[in-house]
Amino acid sequence: MSPNTTLLLYALVAVVALVVLIARFKLHPFVALIVVSLAMGTAAGMPLGTVVKAFQDGVGGVLAFVAIVVALGTMLGKLMAESGGATRIATTLIALFGERRVHWAIMFVAFIVGIPVFFQVGFVLLVPLVFTIARRSGLSLVKIGIPLVAGLSVVHGMVPPHPAAMLAVQAYQADVGRTIAYAVLVGLPTAALAGPMYASWIAPRITLPSSNPVAAQFTEAAPRDLPSFGISLFTVLLPVILMLCASAADLALDPANPVRGALDFVGGPIVALLVALLFSFWALGYRQHFTRDEILTFANDCLAPTATILLVIGAGGGFNRVLVESGVGKAITDVALGSQASPLLLAWTVAALIRVATGSATVAMTTSAGIVAPIAAATPGTSPELLVLATGAGSLVLSHVNDAGFWLIKEFFNMTVPQTLKTWTVAETIIGVAGLGFTMLLSLLVGCAPREQNATGPWIDVTATLDPAKTPVYQGDAPMKFDFLKDMRRGDNFTLSVYSMGAHSGTHIDAPMHFIRDGASIDQVGLDPLIGPARVIDIADSVQAIDAAELNRHAWKGAQRVLFRTRSTLRGWMDSAFHKDFAYIAPDAAQLLADAGVVLVGVDYISAEQFGAPAPKTHQILLGRGIPIVEGLDLRPVQAGDYDLIVLPIKVRGHEGAPARAVMRKRTPRLTAA
């Protein structure tokens, strides 16, 4: 059995064990995820200390972002509920649509109000309105209620800045504004199909009891003065508007433009939600005559229920990191790339399987995005924004008895289990299937179809010329010395040379063995990462540390091989004495590249590591993932863009590196027929 097969078998057993622990033994998902993660890492051969650290890093990496988004969004949703802003939006849209089309109005209400809150929060927020409308109009609770849950579900899985969708945005490194725009285009017809249209068909076929104690409790609520429709709608859409402005600025303005910098700041998910929340304190708080103590109480009360949600999300992130660190992610990537499966279909399938197994859309999105992201990064032409939608759609299919939402709908609507399966479960499955279908259709319009790369120029030599008089030698490395043993210019019958230099002289490749104890030597490095499409990224002369923030300013996502053209090229340092202040790849950027599935990283100086760094973390991160590093490239003949790359080292048995010859050829994308 191959190592990849063994790892995939372990991963399958881990998922099955997770389902059994949660569903059969009623173990809390947080505890179950910890147990399965540690067992998975240990079985895969990871050192025990490394397993724990990987899990901790995964939890921290997810919660560092998501916990803030969840907290801000929950407080915003709470204030929308307490102030009556959500009710105002609902009643206004219902009046606009009319009683005959009230189920359509409910869908739009859920789509808008559900943006900043979790599904359960949005449901409890709006279900009183459903009960009231059903009682006043005499319409079936199913006809009005299914559009409500359809709208909320679509937003939950697909539309940022909803916390669940933001998990996938972060994993795929998608543009938030573009994802929102695509999500609206896909989400609205999906919600319409699973909501009003399906509800109109199924409602006559479902007979509910005449009395509903929960409905009676909600419809007897006392009336309140409501805020205006305009201020309520503006408050809930404010974070979306700010994020869209940031995305528009990224497309229209130069990176150095200060306006773009300001919009990128306020349009970031955290700042955008914070601005909306602070605005809501005034618009829906003080203007609605709530005291400061009451607003503080709302904020405190709404955060407590999110603790369990955050713990499960964090543990899901820890499970993902263990899968990646153990090699399962790479094994799945290898299998997926070999199968030539569409990344969109793969993302949907993995998310759907995890959703059916665990019952949690959030866990499904977190886990599947972590698995599929490296595969997508290694597949040219894949839109990360559409991957978010495909993953979200898959995470919503076939909700059944292991999903808390299933029982929430059953109890509130006073349905039997078979009735809930016919209504809620079918509606969720329609969302999943239709969401994938509309996403695939959108991919034909926005260029997600595979791109064929055409060579448009000659091969360009980007190898630094070895010259003991000019080629820089890293401090402490072996000096370079070339000599002639025989020379026809001096009267000999033939010419014969001798070279003396270190393995890391000039243009060379670092193999994993360089900093990984049991890593592959240079003769064991495969050809696949050394030959193929590569992207050259221009780094400004003023930048020395290529950290994660700097990396994300450039269009590197989706590239299989990334080469950095830095100050070393601009200053011609590969033809001069050794310089200590060369540009280097910071560890956080190396981690991004490794997590994204990049197979080769190259730099234009003789080291990718910061000179004098206390530990070679950048090398350890990249080489630890089996990613060769090409150092000492001479990128003066090329500019930023996409190229064919061939870089082949001398095949030296059992050593950690060797000089290499590197050539490139310009490529241009051309869309092929889908």
C-alpha cells in the first residue's frame, strides 16, 4: 500500500470516527474533534509534540479571525432584533410585495437580515414575523416558513461577511467584495428555487396541527416603535457596502494611491463590521432611546451563546491543520490533480460529504476548504470566489437528524420527522444542488474555465553566470575558485578545467535535506516541481521583508511556482560582492505559500532567508513541505508575469543542494471552451 493510500485511509477512518463519536456516543463536537485530531496525527506518524502544536496552530489560525467576525456580527444582529430594525425591514418588504407574494418577501427579508448573523440567530429573529403573517393571512406556515429558512441558509453558506462564508473566503484567499457580488448572483435564484417556488409546491401536501404553542407565544408579543426602513437597511448593508468599495478600489486604483489604502482598511471584514456596529449603537441604540447600560447588556447577552460555536469552529480548524501537517492534504491534492476533477465540483463534493457526516455546515466549510485550497491553488484558472460558493453550496445539502437546524425547524413549526424531511431536508438539498449548478454557469461567464497557456516568446536564460570575480558568495560559504589544468591558449593539446565552489553557489536549488533531518537529497527531488508554469512577482526596491501582507498585495494566488524579482535584480547584486540587506521571504509568507499548495519558490539572491535570522524558519516551512527553493536567479531579462520554467540542478547523490540552469519562456492566457 502506497504512503498516500495509507494516509487517505487514516483520514477516512478519522472522519468516520468523528461521526460515530458525535452521533452514536453523543460526545460534544469540540471534544470529539480534539480526540480525532490527536489520534489522526499520531497514526500518521507525526511526533506527539508536533501533533499538539499543529492542532493549537490550527485553532489559533481560525479563531484569530473568525472569533472577531462572529462577535461583531452577533452584536450587530442583536441590536437589529432589540431595536426592531429587522422587523421594520420585514414589514416594509411584505407591504411592498403584497399578501399574495408574501412568501417572496420573506425570502428577501431573510437574505438581507441574515447577512451578519448565524442561521439560528436569524431564524429566532424572524420566525415571530412568520407566525404573525401566517395567523393574519391564513396561509400555511410551511409556505411562509420554508422561504425564510431558504434565504437564511443561502446567506449562511455563501454570502460574506457572514461568519461561515468568511471561513471559506479566508481559506481560499478570495476577494471579499467579488465573492459578495457573485454570491448575490448565485444565491438569489438558488433561494428562490428552494424557498418560494418549492414551498408553493410542498405546502398543500403538508398538513400541520391546528395549534402551535410556540407560535402562540411569539404572536402575543407587545408592539414597539420601530426605526425607519432606510436606517435599518443601511445599517445591515453598511459592512457589505464598505467591502464592495474596497474591492472596487483594488480594481480601479493604483496600489500606491492613498485612497485605495484607506478603502482597503475600512473595507476589511473586521473594520467594516466594527464600523457598522458602532453606527448601529447610534442609529438603532441611542436614537431608539436605549440607555448605555441597555446596549451593554445586549452586547453581553448575545456573546455567551457563541462560545460553543466558536469552540467547534476552532477545533475544526485544528483538525484541518493536523490533516495538512500529516500529509493528508498533499495526498488528496495528488489524487485530485491526477483525476483532473473540476476544483468546483471537488469542493462541493467534499463539503457535502462532511456535511452529511457531521451535520454542521460550518464544520463542513472549514474542513473542506482546508482540504481543497491546496488543490485549487495548483489548478490554473480556478476562481477562489467561485470556490467559496461551491463549498458553501455543498455544506448545505441533505440536512437530517444529526443537524441541530433540523430539530430547530421541526420544533418551531410543530412538524413530525417525516414532514421535516420532506420540507427542510429537501429545501436544503435543492439549495446545495442548485447552488452548484448556478456557480458552474457563472464560471462560464467570469472566466473560471481552464486556461490554456500559449508560449509567445523564445526561451530566456535566467541563470546567474558563475564568475569568481563577480558572483556573490554567502558569508561563511566555500569560496569559488576556477582554474585550468590544461589550456590550449598556453600551448597545451586540449583544455581542461577544475571548479571549486559550494553547493549553493550562483543559481542553485535547495533540497529538503538542507534543513530537514530526513528530507530528500537533491538527487531525490522530482522533476514535476522543477518544470511547469511559474509566476514572476515584482517586489519594490524599498521592500526587504516579503511578509504575508506584502505577498497579498500581489496576484500570486493560483500560481504553482512563484518567483520573486526584488531589489537584488534592480541593483544587479548577482554580479557584485555579497550584500546582507537582500530581500527575503518572511516565515508568514512562506506559510501562506506552503498552505496554498505552491510547489516551487524562487528568489533572485543566494538565500531566501533573512540574513542573521535566529532560526531558518522560512527554509524549514517550505522544505518541510517538500517544496524546493531556487535561489540566485538572474531575473533581469524578465518582467512580472506568467512563464514556462525549467530549472534543473546537477544530480549529486546524497547532498542537500546543487547549482542549476534555469530558463523561462513568456506565456499568455487564452480561455478555452468550457
